[in-house]
Amino acid sequence: ESQIASMEEFIDNVKIIINTLGYKVLEPVPHADEKTVYLYCKGSGANAKGFVSSGGFTVLKGSKVSDHMVSSFELRGRSYFNLRNKLVDDGIIVNDIFEKDYEFNAPSAASAVIHGRTSNGNIDWKNDSGISLKDINEWLDERTNSKVSLSIKLQKITELLGIGLTIYRIDF
């Protein structure tokens, strides 16, 4: 039993070091379930589906990215430009389609990769009624009068609307 505890402590330490270096090697990609609220990012040939997740925003397998990148993307959105190229090189995006779910660190990172240009994910990600993440956020701010994580805000709005939501993180 002490060896198991030592091994678990070792694994926890490895996770901390790897995550500190910016790698998500030992972190599972969040998966949607029947209660997940989906958001959509469309335009310029792109048609993506995803959801707010513990590490930021998860884009689902089968989502389509734009077939081109604007010329200014390499300069104005260098990190997203490099990320999109890395996802292609790693086989996560093949022929402009996500081959598996992928968790981005923020909605804007996801929308920039999808559109092939700099993008504000809070505006470009919308629910099936066309309401942007930004509008959902503002609506909830008016009603909650507190700064809580987006996942908690989405939970509150879905409770008000009578639909379910899977929560992956709670921040106060």
C-alpha cells in the first residue's frame, strides 16, 4: 500500500511538471455527454462544433476548418498560425477536418485555428439559437452580480432554460 501511495505521488509530481511546461500529456480530453451545451463556429467554409471544457474549449471530431488562412494570420496571429500548422502536422486536422476531439486553452484559440485568421471566440462561438458566448456571459453577469467561471455561468443559464449541462471546472 505504501508503494502505491509513493507511485501516485510520483505521478502527481510528473503531471505538475509536465503541465507547468505547457504540455497536456497526462490530461484526458474532455468528452461531451447528453447534457453538454454545444456551441458552433461557422463562416469562410468552416463549420465547427464544440463546448466549454475544463482547460478552455474543446472542438469536436468532424469539425471543419476553413480551407485557407488569410495572409496576415502568420504575422498578427502567429501563435494560432503555428498551432494550426502543428495540428495539421500531428494529424489532428486532416483535409481540413478534425480527426479527434481537441481541447484548446481558450475559445479564441479554437476559433482562430478554425477560421484561419485572428478571431474573438467570445463572439464567433454561438449556441444553436445564435447567441454568442459574449452575450451569454453578459446576460449572466447581469443576473449573478459575481465573477464566476464561464462553466458556472453556462450552468446557471441552462438551469434557467431547463436544460442540463456537464460541468468540468468550478472557479470562484
